[in-house]
Amino acid sequence: MRWVMFGFLLLCGLLLVGCDQQSVQGSQSARVERAHLVELHQVAEEAVKLDRVRTGTLRATVKYRLFIQEEGQIANLPWYPGDRVTRGDLLIALDDSLLRSQIARSSAELQRAERDLERVRSLSQRNLISIEELQRRETELEIARADLAILTTRLGYTRMSAPFTGVVTERLSEPGNFAAKNTHLLTLIDPTSLVVDLQLSEQVITHLHLGDRVSIALDALGPQDFTGNITRIYPQVDPLTRRGQIEIQPDPIPAGAVPGQLARVSLSARLQERMMIPFSALRYDRGEYVYLMNAEQRIEKREVITGVRVADRIEVLNGLETDDQIVIRGFMGLTEGLVVQPVMPLAERES
């Protein structure tokens, strides 16, 4: 009887051990068979609209700095910063009394030289004077005329007028002061020549063209937007910053706009067909790369070179081809060579 009971207990123990082994093997096989779920994006070329807001500075392209070309005491300097002047208005006058005296003397010498030459010519016609003496008198007359012309030109430098209608921005001396030759005394700008100087990345500037319309906001003038045109694209890019410069002409010039004000420019340009991928697909480790699923549903690590970023997408310049399948979700535990299972994109599941 005891042997029968012992055999029964042994049989029950063996059955329990077998069940536990089957359970462990089943769970291990379930873990092996469970695939890594990922969300994929199919690479394709698309036309991208480039929208950017960049800050620039207003600048007057027509700026006149008055450097006096004759020295002397300042007799008249009637303008102050902010004054508007009209073309032809007198900007500055020096004391010209000394020059006028020199001109009077030179005029007298010229008249004497003319009389002397007339007398010598009369004598030369009667062969009473040498040819050399006649030529010397003619030379003296030309020298007297040249001296008078020089003094007359110098007299003109003592009075300088506005070359265009504009606004005075600098006044650097006062009446009564002595002004040396080539001294900067006044600055004048043309307020109708305002442009916005803008620094842009080389990846953006290459997609802009002369005449493109832009929107301009000036913080100093409130929330109103103004329109403008790209009038100049500089032909070189800074090799250190990789940025180039453009000029934008507001059309029309906003009332109250002055040089130096901050301008916010909204740029919009349509790119050519570009290969764009979600920015979330981009990984970083000693460079940029993405995870790609091949035909065997295994993961490959692919290095890429990127270009301009537009919102939540970024341009791929090299490394991918059209129709490649790249991972955009499910990166936790993702390694190269891993077998993955694509799932429906989250946006499609929520719609």
C-alpha cells in the first residue's frame, strides 16, 4: 500500500515539473516572436514653401558727408540734426574775404598782362622786339589766367550747397570755429533711399530672386505691416558665418521710418522639388543619420547630409533615395539589424 502511494506522488511531481517547463518555453518563444513596432515614413520629393522671419536694419543708401575743401573760419552753418533741406540750399559758408582780395589782385595782374601782350604784339609787327619776348609775354598772360581760375575755384569751395533734398543727421562744428581743409562738418541723408539690410543663411539666400515681394514690420511704428521688394542680392557669402546679405526696398517708405530702426522681414519663396523628411527622424551621433527599414524588414543605419529646415521637416541633400522607408517613431531599443514590424501612423489612427 505504501509503495502504491509513493508511486502516485512521484507521478504527480513529474507532471508538475513538465507543466512548468512548458510554461517557461512558451513565454520564451513569445518573447522571441514578438516584433519591434515602428512607425515609418516613405521618402519622397516635394515642393516646399519657404517661410522665414528675419530681423534687419534700416539704412539710407544716399548719404552725403560734407568735407570742406578750403580752410578758413566758419561764417555760416545754419542747419541742425533733424532739419530738412532742399536741393541747392546753402549748407555752409566760410569767411572768404582773404580769397576775394587775392582774386582782385590776380584780376589786376591779368589785366596788366593783357595790356603788356597787346603792346608787345604791336612792336613785334614792326620788328622792334624779338620773338622770344613775345612768347614770354604770352606765357605770362596764360599764367595770370590760370592763377585767377585757381582762386575762383577756391572761392567756390567756401560755399557748399545741398546736392539733394534730405535731412541733416550730423552737425560737427559751429560758426566762428576754424575749419581745416578736408574737415567733416555736416552729414545729410536722403530719407527716400531707405533699405533694409538683411543677413541670411546661404541655404535660404540661394532661393531668393530680385523683385521678390516681402512683408516688413517696424517695431517702432507698431504692428502694421509694410510691403517691399528685394532690390539687391550681394554676390558673395561670408566664409566664416556662411551668411550673405540682401537689400530690401520698402514700397512705399513708411512715414516715421528712420535709419537704424529694427525691421522684421517675412520671406516667402517656393523651392524646387526637394527631398524632405520629418525632423523627428533625424538622429545624431558624430554626425547625422536615420534608421531605414530594408526589404527584409531589418533596420539599417544610414548617414545623411541635411539642408534647410522648414517647420517640422528638413531637407536631405545626400544619403537617401526616393521610396526609402525611414523610422519616425519607435526608437527605444532600436538597433541596426533588428527585425521590425511597421504599424499604422499615429496621425492615421487618430483620424
